[in-house]
Amino acid sequence: MTSSADHPLQTVLLPDGASLAVEIHGEGPPLLLLHGFPLDHSMWVGQLPLARSYQLIMPDQRGFGANSCPAGSQGPASIEQLADDAAALLEGLGVQGPVAVCGLSMGGYVAQHLAVRHPRLVGSLILVDTKLEADTPEARAGRGELAAKVSRLGQEVVARAMIPNLLAAASEDAAHQPPLQAQRRDQCVLELTRMIHACPVATITAALAALGARPDMSQAMRGVACPVLLVVGALDTITPPACLERAAGIFPHARLRIVPDCGHMTPLEAPEIFNAEVEDFLRGVAVDRAAAGVLEGDRLAGAPAVAGRVVAGQPGHPAGQAGHSDPGANPAAGER
Ligand code: MLT
């Protein structure tokens, strides 16, 4: 398996002239992976083993990751725009028909809008450490304050405010921390720090405004009929299990998994458990679909996938190896 660090990124042109960098692994049925804020596609490094069974499509969303180079440095205007970008990406890659879409936190908001705005493209949804509700006025104000601070002081403010809340707290008693868990946590901190520091201030401030303006999706999601997997870390304080429990009551066909000892970054904190849940869910979706005679989304026949829309390959940027409601816990949103 090629590590994310060595894998070439492709670039796909969007209808408005912006471009999206995307990393693609594997050749099975497509699985679109949408990263959280203010991260990039390399947060999915722990999911690379899934490329044995699926074609992983891992974009850097508008303004994030490799799109932060001067030619494509626009930040996101709205979550709806990011969903339209994801639809254009799938179409640009020549993916036909419904695919599995997985999004973490901000990526989960994008996945929800993708399912509502482009239902033809979404065969199943995996919503991870995310929520359906909009920000409270306090949360929105908190994002405004954070944006002002970041504009003055840079990304370090976000890294310092967010990282301790993104991961499950380390055990206070180091002797009782399983060694793998402690090591993995340190690695996660390094990865998150690298991604946040690489995210341009303009992207962070634009994304904070877009996150604060996103609508409540609870009503709209009642109309989403595809199979849904909801995954959340038991210790997630940003979007606690209660958020996903509420979501589970809304979807007609939802499976909810609460992963022990994880915070807001379940796929990074417990990749083996997360991947097993995803594989089990997608296997079930495929069996049901075959029984119903529904076609799978077309596989991409290797990369680059579609002549004309895929405009360039470029070297991957570095990537390493891979409840209870707490209203003040999301420094990206302030009080909720
Ligand atoms: C994320 O992890 O993507 C953000 O915390 C989402 C948010 O701030 O609502």
C-alpha cells in the first residue's frame, strides 16, 4: 500500500475555474472521504487499508491542503459550495451513479448537503463526529471571535484552541494509559498540528464564517432515504454522542456506532475499529443493493480518471503515518 505521503495528487477543475487536489487509492467501488476543519485529505491516512476493497477518493476541499497554493487559494464561501464542489469532483472524475460518502465533522456537514443537493450521487452516507443542527447564536459569535484572533495572530491560535478538544483526553495517570494509545495520541497531535499550521489564515476565517452560517439540516435529512452509518467517539466533546443519537432518530435506516476511548477524530484515533465498522456497513449496503438489483457507482478505471477535467498531477504533500454535551468544547464554534 502506498503511503499518503508518496502518492501523487491529481487536480480536478471545477466549473467556476477553481481546482481541487484529490488523492485516489484502490480500485473497488468509490468511497468519497471528506475531511474536517481546518484539516486536509491526509487526516484519512488510517483509512488507506480500506483501499484493498474500495476506491478511496480523498479531496482537499476548497482552500484546504494543496488547494491553498496561490493559484487556488480561495476559501470556502459556504458548506453548500463545498457540497457542489464534491459533486463536481465526482462528475469530473467520471464517477457515474451513487457512491458511498463519508464525512467527518465539517466533512459531515458537506456530506449532508451533498445528499440533499445531489441525491443521485449518494448511495450511502457515513457521518462521523458531526451533527445535523446549526450553530447557536453563541457558537456563531464564538467563531467570529476566533476568526478575528486568527487574523491577528495566525494559525497557532487555532491549533492551541482546537487540538486538546479534538482528541480524547490522555489518561491523567500515565501508568494506566495503554502504550499504544499514548503513542497514537502523540502521533495524532503531530498530524493535527501539521495540518492546522499548513492551513492558510484566509481559509480558516472563510471556513469559520461558512460553518457559522450553515443551516439546521434536521428537517432536510428526513428526506434522505439511503442507508446511513453514524459513528462518534464516546469521548467526543465537540459533537458528543447525543448529537448522533438525535440524528439516528431522524434517518429511517441508520446504524449508530459509539467508539470507546475516542474523541472527535475517531478515524485517526481508532482506525482499525473505524475501518471495520465502515467495511461491515458497506458490505451490508452492497448485499442489499444487489438483492434489489440496484447498480453500484461506477469504478474509476485507474487514475487519472477523466481526460479533460483532470488537469495535472502533483507530488503529495507530506503526511505522516498512520457523551456528554460540553457546550464550551468547540473552540471553532465557541459556546453552543
Ligand atoms: C470540524 O472538526 O470539522 C469542526 O470542529 C466542525 C465545527 O466546528 O463545527
